[in-house]
Amino acid sequence: MSTAQPSRNEGAAAGPRAWEPGYDIPARLGDPVAAIATPALIVDLDAFERNLDRMRSRAADLGVALRAHAKMHKSADVARLQTTRGGAVGICCQKVSEADALMRAGITDVLVSNQVVGEARVARLVRLAERGRVAVCADHPDQVAAFSRAVLERRAATGSSGLTLDVLVEMDCGSGRCGTGSVAESVALARAIDASPGLRFAGLQSYHGRAQHISEPAERRAALAAALALTAATRDAIRAEGLACDRVTGAGTGSFEIEGAAGVHTEIQAGSYAFMDADYARVRTDDGSAPGGFEHALFVLATVVSVPARGRAVCDAGLKAVAADSGLPLVHGRSGITATGLSDEHCNLSDPDAQLTLGAQIHLVPGHCDPTCNLHDWYVGVRHGRVECLWPITARGKVF
């Protein structure tokens, strides 16, 4: 992996002080881990690269394309590695501003795997299609009409008669979230997209988000079997209307092995495999292992700032540094120490053997990597105990 310099320029202009850990960036290249200003989001580069290699190999074995979900990490550097070393054909984003930030950083193939509503957002989406391959999902005819209208307006404004937006039908395959509610609705929407000027019907989005985190293997298989049957029926019904439906995209880190092997999906949208959080580590396969054999590669590095009593310690990574929607973080590599509570700036730790002293560093595995990553400005890439790279979180805060 090549060493990346920090990409922000304001620090260099401000003089040497701006490069001190804890001022503008959390560490300097070559620093030991002990010198990283905490709390910091660190990536174990060896584990991260092994995760990329495993997914590339597994997708090839399954005969499906990988479209890595960038909403998880929001980083152009990570996305580039997922497509180069990791074999992904492109990335997914959830928001137009997120896609815009990553495309400005050089990513050229993006599926906005979500609905986009609102004149300004739709217009911005259409402009992205001038810079690369862009697709979007729809689950209502009004969205389709808005996309078509925006493309035609952009064509008129720029004289670009060839501008086209790819649109996929998103079906609800069991999550109870977005998506068409029946096979008939999906077919009608596919026909509407195909008939709309400036749009191209690009396939089917079938993502069972709830199934990703069903930890018990038999229950997860049952949920996915029902979703796969509905997805296949929907695809076949669309084809019966004379429309090509060669792209069926969906699946995730917790489900890709089952869905990828079923012969329905042509593309999988896993994202968390690259970092692996505590919640995904609780999902079990038949042999008791975590999905795909992926490793924890993302940690919030924290410092013990208080030891108020024997058996109890406090570190400096609270809710502003680690998300708690999927439970408390795990303490990595220190047997017997557990997180017991989070407040804004602190994490309480149970330390019955009194292992921790003031200034000790600990590695926390976040319960949910996606919202944790969105809390930070930088990834600190670490190899062999030293800082090898600093990656800005390109689309941090891009939630609109």
C-alpha cells in the first residue's frame, strides 16, 4: 500500500504547529501508535488488506460482482482500494452529497442505493451523471417523473442530448423499509422507467437490511430464502414484459454468501466487511465463525484518563467518538476488560484485575462502524506499530 500524505492544505500554510498531533491531524507519518492523539479512528492496514483480499476472492468464487458500500467508510482512499486491490466494480452511496464528494475525489462508478426526492437534490444527481456512471433507485412513479424531467432540463441547458440516468426499481424484499410492495408494482415501475425520456431501466435493487444482523444461521437463511424467492419472481415478471433485467443488486456483509450463491443476485453491496464492527462479529455462520472470515480492522484508539477506584477506569472516547446504536464497543486485545457505559466524552470500563493505569491506550471495536466513521475527520492507518498513512474521511457529514 502506498503511503498517503494528509490531503488538507490549511495545516501546511499555518506552519509547523499545525502538524502537531492533536492540533489539525491526530498523528504524523512514521509516529508510533503511542504518539497518536486520542480518541482516534485507526485502521489496522494488514487486517484491512486481508479483508479486501478475502472479499475479492469470495465474490469471484460466487460468480457475482462486488459493488462496495461506501456509506460505511465515506472515504475516497478506502473506496479506491476497494476497487483496485479489492476488485469492486464501483461503489454504493446513500446520499447525493456523499456521492458528489467521492466523485470529486475521483470515484467514477456510483449507485445511489436510495430514493432521491426534492428538485435541488434530483438536479444535483443528474449533474453527477455528467462526470461518471451514476445510477439511482426508485420505488414510486413520482420519483421517476422527477428524474426524467431533470434530465430533459439538463439536456436543454447544456445541449447534451446523450445525457441519461440509470434507474433501478427498489423492491421491499422483507425489510419493511423502502421499496415497492408487490411484484405488480415493481413491473409497473420498471415499465414507467423504460418509457420515460432520459432514463434507462437498469435493473432491480433487492436489499434485505434486517437480515444482515440476524445472528442465528437458520433464522437468517429462512428470511433470505423468502426474499430470494420474491426477488426471482419479480425479476422474471419484469422480463416477461419484454424488459431486460440483467442486474439484480443487493446483499450485504451478513448475507452475501447466501444470496451470492443463490443465482439471483448479479451484484453484492457489502461494505462493513472491510472494517468489521462488533455487531457483525456477533452474526454466526453454520460453523460458528463470523461472516466471510473477516477480521476487525477498525478501532477507536482511546486513552485512560481516570482510574477513580480499583476495578474501574475511564477512557476518553465517548459518544462523540464511538456510536452506541448497536451496543457498547468491545475492548480489543485485553482480556477481562469491558465497556460498561458511554457519556459524551467518556467510556466507563470494568477492569476487575486493575490492569489499566493512567495514560494506557486501549483499542475499542465500535458496535456499528458506519455512524462511528462519520464522527471523525481522519483514518490513521497503522502497520507494524507505526503510522503509515492518514486518510481524510472525504464525505464526513454528507448526509443530504
